[in-house]
Amino acid sequence: MSAVTTPFGFASTADDVVAGIDLTGRRAVVTGASSGLGAETARALAATGAAVTLAVRDVAAGERVAKDITRSTGNQDVRADRLDLTDPASITAFTAAWQGPLHILVNNAGVMACPERYTEQGWEWQFATNHLGHFALATGLHDALAADGNARIVVVSSTGHQQSPVVWDDINFAFRPYDPWLAYGQSKTANVLFAVEATRRWADDNITANALMPGAIYTNLQRHTGGRGSGRVPADLIKTVEQGAATSVLLATSQLLDGVGGRYFVDCNETDIVDRRSGTLHGVARYALDPQGARRLWDLSQDLLAG
């Protein structure tokens, strides 16, 4: 199975990768689209003619972004709906209200390196937000994704996944001391494993899922780290928001990804599998692509949500 390569790279922008693409009649949902990468991803998708729903916690902020997108693209079919990924009732309400097919789901929302915190159900906050909430959203929207065929799920992960595999015996840090970066890494590994299993499990529905590292971009994601992420990324590797959204938009729209799923991309291209931390923003840990681990995570996630 050869790696997917594209004409795009580090400096490509979301506008570059959607140039000439017409998605009129297609429908997309982008989580966390009230700012940063999510807003730019939604804008680029709207520019192709797709109907775009911004799934956001702060509806007022989402509506402001939706109006800005309509002004800049001319697309009148952009709206904001409420979604709180840490609240199962909010996810159920969103999925129950959805009518008709869905062609693109971008699981973009996330938190990074936040202080120790747990949901009402006792789930560690980063695992709950970054993985479990998106898992519930995608499974709740499965029938809509399957309705027209050839739907795509785009999962925003991170090189941070190399910090930790899923620690099956202690996902919620009940016994080990809480570490915000290990918790973040675990949740980002879960993102990749989800893409692997969703592609396998939903193959007959022609649904594919791919994960990605958007790059190092200064957005609200860094609010718990002083605004500069890990602080270890050289200045020449920092992307603009427009560049950071490019890989997400590529995976959502490019014909080069037709029928391709269960893979991990950096800078608009599939990256190498690594067996130790790469020391760069490239590389996907072998454990993050492990089919057995992917199936185990899926079953665990279903059990957690079932209570």
C-alpha cells in the first residue's frame, strides 16, 4: 500500500487545496469552528459551495463567524448549531436534529494540555473532548454519513500523539499522577485509532476517515500553555491559520483521497510510521495505527457512552 502524496506541502493554504473544487450540493459539519483552524476550514469548504454547519459551544460566536464566511464567500448556506462535546445530551440533541445526508464531518474541536479536570461521568477532560465526544458525534451521524455514499470524516490529531499511547488500564488517570501532556497525547492517539477503525467498520457504507497533524499554529488551542503550545517548535515551522487548515481541507475535498482511509497526514501528505518519537512534527507512531488497538478503543468507547 503506497503512501499518498499530493502536489501540496508545508506552505500550502486551504485556498490552494480547494482551488477549482465544486462541492455544491454537498453538506459538511465542522466542530470547533468559532475560531482558529475550525473557522478557516469552514470558510474554505463554504468557498467550494458546500453547505456548512459550524458545530460550536458558543453559538453567538459561531453565528458571527458564519456571517463573516457568508460575506467573504457569498455562500448563504452557512449556519452555527450548538454542540458541547463533553455533554452527551448535547451531542444527542445535535445528531437527533440532523436531517438528510452528511458528506463531510471534520472533527476539529479540541483542548490541549489543560489542568486536571473531569466530566460529570468521570471521564478525563481531554480524552472526553478530543476523542469520546467526537466518537459519539460520528456514530450518531452514521446513517447521515452513509446516506449518499462516499462520505469522509476528517480527524484533527497531533504529533502530540507520540507522547502517549492509550493507557488502557488507566485512561482517566485514576492511579497515575495527572500529566497534561500525557493526557493530550493519549487523546490524540485515540483520534488516529478512531480513523483506522471507522474506515474498517464502515467500509460497506463507503465512509472513510483519515487523521492529520495540522502543524504548529498559534490559536485558542494554546490557551492553557501561555499561547505558545509546547514552546519547542522552531519559529520557521510555525504556520498561519490558512496553512494549518490546508491538510484538513485536503482530506475533506481532494479526489486524491477517494476511497482512502485509516491513514495519517502531515503537511498535506501521508507521513512515515515511526517506532520512537521522531523529534519533528512528522511521523505517526505504529501504535496509533494498530488495528487491534483501534477495535479495542471502539468497543471501550461504546461501553463508556452506554454507561
